[in-house]
Amino acid sequence: MQEFNLIEKIKKLTESNNTDNLNIGDDCAVIKNISADKDILVTTDILVENIHFSLDYYSFYDIGYKSAQANISDIICKGANPTNAFISLSIPKKINDENILEWYRGFLEACKPYNIEISGGDTTSSKDFFFISVTLIGTIEKNKSILRSNAKNDDNVYVLGFVGESDLGLKKLLSGNYDYNDQSIKTHLRPTLFYDKWQEIINKYKINSSIDISDGLLQDASHIAENSNKTIEIYESSNWYLVNRFFNNNNKKILKSILTGGEDYAVIFTTSDNIPEENNLIKIGKVHEYSSKYIRFIDSNNKEINFDSLGFVHF
Amino acid sequence: MQEFNLIEKIKKLTESNNTDNLNIGDDCAVIKNISADKDILVTTDILVENIHFSLDYYSFYDIGYKSAQANISDIICKGANPTNAFISLSIPKKINDENILEWYRGFLEACKPYNIEISGGDTTSSKDFFFISVTLIGTIEKNKSILRSNAKNDDNVYVLGFVGESDLGLKKLLSGNYDYNDQSIKTHLRPTLFYDKWQEIINKYKINSSIDISDGLLQDASHIAENSNKTIEIYESSNWYLVNRFFNNNNKKILKSILTGGEDYAVIFTTSDNIPEENNLIKIGKVHEYSSKYIRFIDSNNKEINFDSLGFVHF
């Protein structure tokens, strides 16, 4: 299966006349035609054993926690409030009831700060592997969603969160030689969302566009650029160490994790305002009129870096 | 996995303070606290290869069609309008892009009468089996949903649709000796919803409760009875042949399919009105004050039948 190709074909086949709603291909749909006072946001994610997670190092609690965080992140990064979760699990024989309840305990723990209600779902058996499908619904005042398609020329690009840590943690887990107290492993298994800080930013500044980092900083920033038809220039600066607690300017392996590692659920956003940088919040770039490519990355020596040299192949 | 046991434990664990919303365990959640003018209905279903369907006899088009019908049925049986679908597919290597597009064509065909928009989803790979998770959203004017919990004493119980045919079709498919032109096989692979007739009924009569038959007539009727705290008496009558085009009063095997076969997506509903019977719409019983069990089945000889004698074990 060539995922991107297939998604393009599906988009073409399912093209709708209702251009008001954000459609398939986005992480989160904004449904505008349902109610008079609210837009409804819907996000859905599948997690498949041995594709997205391994029972070798994830506890069921961790998987539940992360299943929630991945979806909550999609909703809150648009400025909305998550309200109702629908959980579908397909469960092989090797997994017992207590494992599933642990999964739910992890899920509920992640939902607590948002008062998300578990409102339904489906439970079936499965032949071999554990399948998880979560649908999360959220609401926002009409037309207030922060979209990925609204970046403006000269916007500053910020990132909120610790970027690349999840990828570092995954590498350690895959190496087989790890310690559960390692911060990057904790980040991979139970990513943190900086919800309070994000709310403070939304309330204080005018945010034009945003996306959460599920696929990697460069790739997700390029979704903003492409959907807004802009070029985003990202520049490595002396503050970059803030976005990864393990950053070392001379370590290109960690730079690669920062630029291309997914599953941190940090937020990339653009704003015409200037926001003071701090631990886990830094300015990483600028939005420009579109010219020839969506993303440019300028390193600390003021040299444009070819992504391929970082092993990044999606561009 | 003991599904019913586990669901009880999950319900206990996820119990919410928000008793206004219908919760996990129902086929379809009615979310009341989202918008000022509408209730939002959400239903979600998983279909797993070799658990819920086999690629030996289902075409991808059929599976897509049925994935849609199962969810549409949940929404319309509550009197609501389905609006937006979210489709998550986990796809093994043996399935190619064209197979998936066929799945979508089937899904879209079933959605056509309702103008349902495909608004999102997720596409991932899978190790061995094809895994489908569909979430369907619908809307209805506030507090107008027909619930399963509102059956009234002396209500008549009706069924709209051809009951037990899907089960007969499945048996033929499993026997390996079948003809795709056989009506019961058609019903199993591509169930029909009698939407227009159901809308006519809703508009003309006061419907107190309803449910669609996904698990079997007796079991789904018992959900109405249990949720309404009533006893439903179902009686075999001379009109019973109408609900199954293959009905033969002396054939207990077919009676078993009628009473216990699932996936017809016929509607069971209760009303204090009298509705003229016709092809595919018959009166099958009566609602009474609860006494000792939720469902009684009285056969055409006026004898109460023990379900176990029909091989039915859920009671």
C-alpha cells in the first residue's frame, strides 16, 4: 500500500460538494453545518499492534494514555475543547479483561484534565493483533477553529513542546537497551500536552494557523505551508536546544529526530505577534509568500540544508 | 474474551456524571450537551476480516456497502439524519488500492440516499487482516430521538423489514454451495434499509421506542424491554410469514433465524398506535409491565417457547 497515493485517490472518489467542512486527509474535521451555535470537531485514529506500538515495551496503561493524547492533541491544537470519546477495540485471545481495563485506566487518566466523557464504542474479538480505533469529538464557537490553512505572510512560526524526544525514546526502546526512567522513553510512551500554556497563548495572541506534530516537525510544518500556499522558512538558532532536552548542536542524529521525529504532539503555530520564548516555547521560523518549495531549513551556519542529507525522504 | 462481562466492567470504570447522554453499551450515543439546537448522534462499528466477514465470498464493494448500512441503520432507527462519516481502514499487503477504492464505492452507494459526507478517517497498514472502523454522525432536533428506553405499557411491537434472511444467507454462504442470485445471500451481503417507509411511519405515528436488529430479533427486543424495564411478549401469528420471504411455519430452523439471526437491520419499534400491516411490516407483540423476564415468546399454538429449545443461549 502506498499510503499517500491511495489517500489522493480516496479524496478524489469521495470529493464532496460541501466545501465548508474540512475533509479527509486533515487530522481533524471541522463540521460547520450541524448546529447553529457550534462547530463540531471530529478526529479519529487507528493504532495497530506491531505497526504503531509493541506490547514488548508498552504497558496497556501507556497505550491507552497515548491513544487518548494523540486524539486530544488534534482537537486542542485547533483551539477547541474535546468532549466525547468513542472507543473501538478489537481484542485477540492473548489479551485478557484486566489488560483492557488497564488500557481504559490509561485512557481515562489522559482525559481527566478535559472532562472528556467516554460515550460509546464497539468491542470485538480479533485473530492475532490488538486494534484500537478512537474517535474524539470536540466543540468550538462557530468559525473560531485555528486551521492549518490560514498562515499569513510574515507570521512568526513557533513550536510549543519538546520536539524529537519521542523519536529518541523509540530508538532506545528498539535498541533493547533502555531504562524506563529515561526522559525520552517516558515521552515516547506517555507524551505530554502543554494544554494550559497553549490556552494562555490562544487567549493572549492572535494565532493564524496551527498543527500538532504527529509526523515530524518539517512534515507537519509543510502541511501548514501547503494548505496556506506559503513557504515556511525554519532556521536553527541558539535557542533550539530548548525544544529538546537532549539537544546538542553538533549531534546531527538528534537534529534529525527534532526535524523528522513524530509523536511528540508538540504544537507548531504561526502568529503575527511576538511571543517571549521560554523553556519548551521557541520561535523556529517565518512564513513567506510561496516560492518554489513549501519548507526551507536554514542551519545555524546560515546554510540551507537538503533534507535528504538528514535521511528525510518525504520531500 | 467474554464480551458482555467485559463491557459491564468497562461501563463501571467509565461511568460518567453526565447522565444526560446515552452511554457505552448502546449502539448509538445521543449527545445532548454539545449544541443549543440539535442533539448529535454518534455510532461506531468495527468490522474485522475473518471475524465479521470473509473475503472468500464478500466483494470489497459489498463490505463497503454493508459497513455503511450497519451504521446508517443505528442512526435512522432513532429518527435522526446521518450526516458525516469517518472511515478508518487498516490494510494488509494482500489488499491493493483498487480493492480499497471498490470498498469506498460500495460505501458511497449506501450513503447516497442520505447525502452523507465522508469527512475524515485514518488509513494505516496491517499485518494480516483487513480491519474497518466506521464512525457515523447524525443530527436531530433536541430531545426528539427515539430511544430504546421509552417503551410504554400496552404499546404494540412492530417489526419493519425482512427478518432472519441475513442469517439464512450466511448459512448458505458457509455451506459453500450457493448462488449469488439467492435473495437471502443478497440480503446478507447487502442488507436493505426501508428508510422511506420508516420516515412515513415516524411522521404519521407516535413511536415510543425503537432499535435495529443487529444481534437478532429476540435479543434486540430484549434491549428495549430491559432499558424500558418492561416485559415484551412476542407472539407468532399467521402474518409472520411476511417478515421472512422464506418463512414456513413448520420449519423451526427458519423460525430460529427469524428470532435469533442478526444483521438484517430491520427495525423493531413500539407504539400505542395501530398501524396497518403489510409486506415487511407486521405487529409481532405487546409491551407489558415488567414481570419476571424481559421477553416471552408465544408460538402459533399459544405455547410459550423456551428459547434454549431454539438453540438460543443469551437468555
